[in-house]
Amino acid sequence: MSKRKNNASFKKSNKEQKQHGKKKNHAAQKHQAKPQGNQGNSPNQGKKAVTAELTCNGFSNDGKGLVDWEGKQLKVPYLLPGETAEIAITKKGKYYNTKLKRVLKPSKDRAKPPCPYYYDCGGCQLQHMNSSAQDQLKQNTVDHLMKPFVKPEPIMTMDHPWDYRNKNHMTFGLTRNRQIIGGLYAQNTHRIIDMDRCIIHDPKADQIVHTIKGMMKSFKMIPYNEDSGQGFLRHVLIKVGKASGEIMVVLVAASPIFKGKNNFVKALTKEHPEISTILLNINDKDTSMVLGDQEKVLYGKGTITDTLCGMKFEISPKSFYQINPAQTEKLYGRAVEMAELTGKETVIDAYCGIGTIGLIASQKAGKVIGVELNKDAVRDAIRNSKRNGVNNARFYQGDAGEFMVQMANHGDKADVVILDPPRNGSDEAFLSSVVKLKPKRVVYVSCNPETQARDMKYLVKNGYTVEEIQPVDMFPQTHHVESVAKLVRK
């Protein structure tokens, strides 16, 4: 699950890199489509390139093609296995940068990317592959990583692998001739790609962003410049309740002073009456974080609700909520199946967040105990529990590993532990606490099968057997794949 949503040197998703990257190149430019990408193994632009004709012999975990050159294996973005291509290679120190110049022998799996910004943006990595090839790549990735345990089930795919993101974030800037542009950052930079549509975003959310961009000039909403510290509007964040239809708009500004805010709200909601709430978030710090600590509700109640697996969840600007609810229902459904709940079990929901998977499991469990470090998330989980009339779930703020050690020391028991850690997985301290508590079953939900496989090796060494592994495609068009596994104590 993509919490904080494959490969040790590529732990951050490209989406996170472009939104939170440290490189500061703020010369916002109008997008010009590129025939091929220039993403590589290190930032080595400016060095003289060697061009080689090479054949791709496989895939890396992050969706790049692999080639052998002068005794080294290099990654090449946008290259498919079996393809022969001209590749530009530059070297800086011990690192190599590659660029696909021209495909000489294309694969039958190659597709024309439907997004005109694909080679610039970097948020998606697999649009140059057809759907069946994308599915096979992700299946092969999980199969390879899980080879020491058990053969994974066929991957759960998405019927319509577009328009799925329920959380959209756009940034604004000025061109040299003072024209307002808005869109996403080009990969690994702070150069804004001016765009009106991202085809994995919710379409309605992009329409609202386009409307806001058109209103900015008349309401004197100058885009914020991170170099000079001047300007007002930094970002627009939109969250959509896919089931409820409710929409939240968050204006992230550098100052709390928003002249004409009432007229702005009136104009925006007239154009988009489907908007449920509008907030002003204040981020006046020199930071790569999108949201600041202060916020003010301008319209509506400040939150939206959505339904997942039959339960309602309240979503605030800072709430973690799964990006793709349609696939999340499949993922959580399999996780609850693997827990084998009969109505009597005590379940620990570690890294519980706002309580989604724990509350869903509570419908079939005897008792659920959720543990989460983030106190705001715990508050949301308690509120969601009450909203759904759940009486058999309790949520605690703290370290889940320490909590389980205390349970074991007091002689308390748990039948099932469900864990859903960040991308870097669980540490040995947490895993040892699971072993000490001795639950009958462990259900491990992961947004990074590589760290999941590493953690499961520890559990297998300490008395558990892996019985089932289910990959789920939560982020079509990207290299990310999620996996849920069932482990049983011997």
C-alpha cells in the first residue's frame, strides 16, 4: 500500500520526487513534447556522451530497461526487453547516465503514450507499454522477489486504469513574460510543466484547477516564487470522494492575507457547485513540504467523507487516505480474507493511520486494537470509529512495536497482526515484537514488495510460514505494485 507509496536507490516515487525534490530550477517553462526521455542513473548532464547500439535484456524493478555495456549493466528509461536501440551514455565518477535516442527494433509490447507530457513529467513510467505488458512486468517483479516463499497469485488489475487518483496536487508559476502557468514539476526539477490534464488524475479535479488558474489574474493571486519569496499562491490540492462525490479544494498560500476571498469562493463554487469545502492552508516556510501547519476553512465544513468497503471515512487535508479506492477495496478485501476472522479474534492494526483497515476488519473480528505514532491520525481513527458505530475497536497513539512488547510482557495475546508499514518496511525492533507477541497469523500489506520480502525472511526465520501472496496493481501506468501476504505461526 502506498503510504509513504521499489528498489533501495529509488525509494521515493517519481511523483514524490517531482513534488518534493530539492533541486531548485524555478524557470517555469511551457511544455514541449519530447520523442524520448532523458531520465537516467545519475544527474550527469553536460558530459560528453558515447552512443552505443544495444539490445535490452530485461527490466529493473523501477520499470527501466536493462542493457549490458562494457561489462556493466545499465538502466535505460523507456526501453523494453528485446528492443535494439541507440543509447547515449555519459559517465561521472562511478555513475552512468543513459538516454534512449532511437529505437531500431521495437517490441510488440510498445505503445504510444496517450499523455502528451509523459516524457517530461516522470510521474508515470510505463505508458510506453501496453496494458498486458505492464501487468506482466509487475507480476514478474513480485514473483521474483517472493521466490523464496510461495508462488504469488495472479495480480489484481484495474478495469479502467486511468482517472483513478483521488488526490491531485498542482503548482503555479510565472513565465518570463509574466503569464500564469500551472501543472506538475518536470521530473527531478522544479520546472513547471504547464498542463490542464493529467490522465491518471480525477478529471473533475483537473477541471477545477484549470478554473482556478483562469481566475488567478482577476483576483490578483500571484504565484509564489520560492527563490524570491514573493507571491501568494503556492499550490492547489484537491481531494475527491470517489464514492461520495464530495470534493475538497485546498489553496496553499504563503500568507494568510487573502483579499477578495469571499468573492473568490463565490465565483469558484458558482462555476463548480460540486465543491463541498474550500480551505486556505498557510505555508510560509522555505520547505519542500506542500502543506503548512495553519489552515482556515473558507467554505463548507473543512472535511469530506468517502465510503470504502462499506464504511464511511472522514478525510481532512492532512489525512492519509488511499489514492486509488477501487483497488484499495480489492487489497483490503484480500487482507481481511487472509486474516481468517470468525468474530472471536483480537486483531492488532499496526501503522493504523486513520483506521481504515482496522475498522473494516472490525466487522468480522472480536476486538481490534489500532496503534499509530501520528496523533492527528489517531484522532481521525477514533472519529471514524464513532461515525461507523464501531464498538469493538480502540486506537492508541504510540510505537506499535513497543505496544506489542508491553502486551506480551503483561501476558496479553493477539490472534492476528495486520501491518501496513511505510515504503522502507519494518525495522527489526518491530518485527521482533511481533515474534514476541506470537500471533497465530500475520497479514503484511506492503507498498514495496522488496522490503516486504526482506521483512518476511526475518519472520520465517523466527517461526512463521508464508502461505499466500497477492499482488495488486494500485497505481496503473507507474512501476509501483502492492502486495499482501499471509504468514502463519508454525
